[in-house]
Amino acid sequence: MTKNLKWRCESCGYTVEEKQPPENCPACKQKCKFANVTCYTPDCGGPGNIDPNLYDRKEKKK
């Protein structure tokens, strides 16, 4: 059984917990890129938590 991961919308910052990122963001209703912000180490609380180092990272717009 695959556990749910934490996904952050790169447009509005909304976070969802799903096995795969959604096609459209539930918050901004746009087709957005989603970043996996799931914690995988004990430093940030382990699985089931958001890794603050990944969550705070912003993609640079070109």
C-alpha cells in the first residue's frame, strides 16, 4: 500500500495529501505544478510531515 505524500501547489502554496498530485489545484482551480514536500528524515518529523526545507523553497519564474 502506497502512503499519501504531501504536495504543494507551486502557484498558490496550497498543500494536499494524496498518492499523486492532483491535475488541478483544489484551491486556485488552475492546472499547476506540484512539488513533493513530504518529509523523509527524522530531522523534520519523518513520514507524514512536511519538510520545511522543501516547503519554503520557491521556484524561480522565468
